Amino acid sequence: MTDLVDENIELKDTIEVQVKTRYLREQSRPEQSRYVYAYTITISNKGNTSAQLISRHWIITDEKDQTKEIKGPGVIGEQPIIKPGLSHTYSSGVVMETAVGTMAGSYQMQTLDGDTFEAVVPTFTLIQPSKLH
């Protein structure tokens, strides 16, 4: 059993997740408590085995500490296989009721041999530019 845990720790460390966010002013309506953000995620396989993204799990928290949890298969309708040394980039979005919030989560990954592991998405901030100052 210890070997399996060690293997999963090793596998999870092979996936690197980078996030870029953007406030979508043209789709937002602050007077109606509607703030729209786009995010682009790049998932890089730094390991030596291919891994398929099976599902996602997001925790979205606004500045009122209201939390939404989202789970589902793949990302934007895809379950990409990411080969060693390659990346998968996709863009999506989220609508919030406050000008500031955070997202964090994970991807359930699976090797072609059937081993599963979790790749953590680091917490990132969603913020309306006027709230920066």
C-alpha cells in the first residue's frame, strides 16, 4: 500500500498548472452584482508518462465567503490526453456576485495504465481592476 501512495505522490508532482485571469468588463454589470471573469489554464506534463484529464473539481469563493462547488467530467467538454513534455491550454469563465473572489481546485488524472491521481490547481484570485487600488 505504501508503494501506491508513493507512486501517486510522484505522479501528481508531474503535472504543473498555470492560470491567467481577465476581468470581462463588457459582460459584467456591477450595478446588478454581476462580475464576469475569464481564465486560461495551461496544464503541463513534466513527467514521463501520458496522463488523461478525467474530471475537474472547483471551489469558488466570493468576498462574502459564499462558496460554490463545481464537479464534472473533463474541461470544456474535453478529456485531453497530455503526453510527456506537452501541455493542454483551455479557456473558460465564471460569473460572480462580488468584485473579488478566488478559485481553487483539482483535476482527476489517469495514466494510460489506469493509475489515477489528483493534480492540484493553486488558488487564484479574480478581481475587478478598479478594486486593485
